[in-house]
Amino acid sequence: MKNKILELNHITKYIFNVSTGKPIRGTEIKILDDVHFDLYEGEVHALLGENGAGKSTLMKIIGGIIPYDEGSMTLNGKEVQFHNSREARARGIAFVHQELNLCTNIDVAHNFYLANEPTGKLGLMKEKEMYRKSAEAIRALGFELDTHTKLGKLSTAQQQIVEISKALSFDSKIIIMDEPTASLTRKEIDMLFSLIHDLKNRGISIIYISHRLDEIQQIGDRMTVMRDGCYIGTMERVNYSDEQAVNMMAGRITKNIFEKEHVPGEETVLEAKGLKIGEATEPLDFTVKRGEVVGLCGLVGAGRTELARTIYGERPDAGGEVWYEEALYQKRSPGLSIKKGIIYLSEDRKIDGLITAADVSENLVLSALHKLFPKGIIDRKRQKQEVQRLIEEFNIKCMDGGQIVSTLSGGNQQKVSLGKCFAVEPKVLILDEPTRGIDVNTKFEIYHLIDQAAKNGLSVLVISSEMAELIGMSDRIYIMRGGTITGMVSEKEEMTQENLVAKIIGV
Ligand SMILES: Nc1ncnc2c1ncn2[C@@H]1O[C@H](COP(=O)(O)OP(=O)(O)OP(=O)(O)O)[C@@H](O)[C@H]1O
Ligand SMILES: [Mg+2]
């Protein structure tokens, strides 16, 4: 008989429409409505749902970050309502957040003990102990990290490891992982999965949120599906199929296939000639034609993002030329690129994508104001229409354009980033991991939008670690390794996952 350690019943959570000012009775909306969830000892319980379904909100309730308004939560058979995350942590609940919760300008050890530093008699921090113990905790997971390194110097995956080891150091019984793999590579995902297996064997329970159905298939023991703040159902792995899960999430039969309508033109829009992205790397060449979608694949560290940033003008090159619309494009800078019609969607929306303290409307038109109002006079009505169009086109789930971006779900923030790029009506769009954190159905809507834009003459250079996505969208795919381009595939028969993986690792 399996031991049920956590149970939530009839959980309801209200929020007030903040854009109407003060909380006024009657303006509240339910973001969770009569939700059920339970968790057994030593299981991996996956939580599925479209962007904005309420997954992170439910987890924040379990983790003590926000309170629930109605219903009950029992931990080991006793009713609990946490007032803060400290209380939840003291009861063995750890949270690895969707948006990582660490300080990048301090070192690993201090992050490990953030606001929980061990102190001696005079209240002095026991620094030595902090470095030693955090290093031990990380080593216990099979990783080696220098605990004196500033967190910002580590890869997202390594930061993830710090969060997880930190979570474990509190003697946690339940670990919540909210999209832990969104920025991990295949190899790192495998490491995380073997870690999850170990944890399970030690009787620790894991709540696992992901939009990658193959992962759920691989490690989930049970899955619960949510939709629009409601509980839809729970199934065992044996009864699980991707198709059924997607239908439960969307509430309708969906067909998710790549359909390409655009046909690339003949004219070259963007070209690199002997471009060097670093002093020690080989020069590279590539072209993007009008109305063409060109993929860029490679391992992490292969130089894909560096290449994108070099073209865009966010980092200097080490030689070579970039040509744009048949003219040499010198003295490149992001500002000039935007003016010329080249837009780059960064892989990290938090750093250089969005102003999260501003609302959806402001973010969406931020870069497009010149385009919309060339005379410099802002027409609010016109702006509102444009924002409404983008909200609908990109399926952004928000109360209205006045909702502050930081209160949107992770996937919906990503959609705002994408909408913002399209609003400018660029000629060249460079997309770095465009669908990170976006749910399965919306992804296909986005592929469709990109396809339609290409049909209208947009040229796209896309970086993605999701091979199926890259193959499905692209007309051609360049392969990068060691900071340069090592190959290209353009024939349909060559564009297979196996072939690309072989080329990426260089077999
Ligand atoms: N403070 C808030 N103010 C307004 N709306 C909020 C607030 N907190 C959450 N919401 C809304 O609640 C809904 C659920 O959000 P939540 O983050 O739980 O979704 P999610 O299932 O985690 O989605 P994703 O897959 O995109 O991460 C969203 O529509 C979000 O905008
Ligand atoms: Mg979320």
C-alpha cells in the first residue's frame, strides 16, 4: 500500500483584477477552481497543462509562497496552511522554481545558504563551513562545482544543480520542479533524470512540471492534467498516451503537424562572408534568402547564440563581413539593426527581452512605436487595437493589456516576447529558442505564424535545441561546431534527427 503524503482538495484561489486598482468585491477572478492533487511517497507526479492553466500557482500554494482561499491541504494526514516558504521548507517541501530564484552576483556557497547562513556565537557567519558543506552537498549529487564561483558565471544547468542540491540539503521529502529542463541540454537532462531516480529510491517524492511530453513519458509515475485553473484528471503511466494528454490539456481534439506553405525566394537578404565570431574560431559563411526559414543547430557551446548576437551587433566580430540587402552592414548595433528591420529574440527573456514590471500593452508595442506612429504622435486607440490583435494572434492569456507582465505565467511571458518582435514587422527575424516554456498546442500556432510571415517575405534564422521543431520549420539547416559552421542540410531526406545529431557531434 502506497503512502499518501500530500493531499489537496477543493483548492480555490482568487485574485483581484489589479488593473482596476483596489480590490473591489466582484472584480476577483478564480485562478484555481476546486483543484485536487495528491502525492505518494517516492513517486514522480507530473503536472501538465497549457500555459496559464494554473500549475505554477498550485505549486506556489504547496510551497507556502501564496495562501489558498478555499479548500484543504493535508501533509502526512494533518491539515496545513503555510504562511511563507520557510514554513513549507521546515516541513520538508522544497521548490525549484520555473524562474530561478538565485542571486547571480554572489557565489555558490552564499546562494546555497541564502538568508539561512550558519552563524557562530557572535552572530558571525561560519564562512568556511558554508564553502565546505555546500561543496559536499553538490558532490553528493555527483557534480563538481567550485563553491567560490559567482553564480552568474555558471550555466543555467549548473545553477539548476545548485538549486536542487540546496533543496535536498533541507532534508526535503517533497521536491517541486517547475520546468527544470527548459534550458538544459540532452546530456544535462539525462543527469537530472538519473538524479530523480536516486531521489525516488530514497523515498523522496517529486512534482514535475514540463511541456515536454516525452519527458513525462520517461519519468512520470502518474500525471495530473489541469486546464483553465481546473482539475481535469489523473492517470497512471500505463494508461498514458501523448495524444490523450494533449486532448485533456486542450479540451479538444487537436492536430499538431508541421505545415509549410511558404516557398523561399531567390534573393539573398542576409549573408555572412568569412565571419569570425571569436579570435580562435574558423571563419564561416551562410546565407538567408527572402521568405526563407533557416535553422541553426549544434550543441550548447557550439556558438549559435554568439553567431546570432554577432550578426545583430550585440557583440563584436573578429573579422569577416555581414551583408544585408546587398550592402555591407558595418558598425552593427542592436539599435541600428532594429532600424534596418533585423530583430533578435534572445534566449533569455528576463535579461534582454521584457520589462516585466510594465504591462502587456507597453511591452508589445515597445519596439514598434516608430513603425506605428511615424509622426511621433501616439494614437491610444490605434495602439489598443494593435495590442488586441497581438494578444489574439499569439494566444496570450491575460486579463487585458493592462496586466503586469511579471504576473503572467512563464509561457505567456514568452509569447509577449515573440509578439513584441512581430509587432515591428521585421524583414529578418533571428529567434533563439523561441518556444521555450510554451505549451504543445501554442507551439504549433507559433510555427504557423512564422510560416505565414515567411510567406509574406520574412526571412528567419532560428536556433532551437528541439530537433523536431527545427526540422519541421526550416527550409535548410546549418550545423555549428566549435564556433563555426561545419555543414548544411537542405534535402528533405537529409533532414532527419539521426543525421543531424551525427553531424552535430561530428561523426
Ligand atoms: N498575481 C497575479 N495577478 C494576475 N494574474 C495572475 C497572478 N498570478 C497568477 N495569475 C494568472 O493565473 C494564471 C495561472 O498562472 P500559472 O503561472 O499558474 O500558469 P502555469 O500553468 O504555470 O503556466 P506556464 O505553463 O505558462 O508556466 C495565469 O493566467 C496568470 O496570468
Ligand atoms: Mg508555470
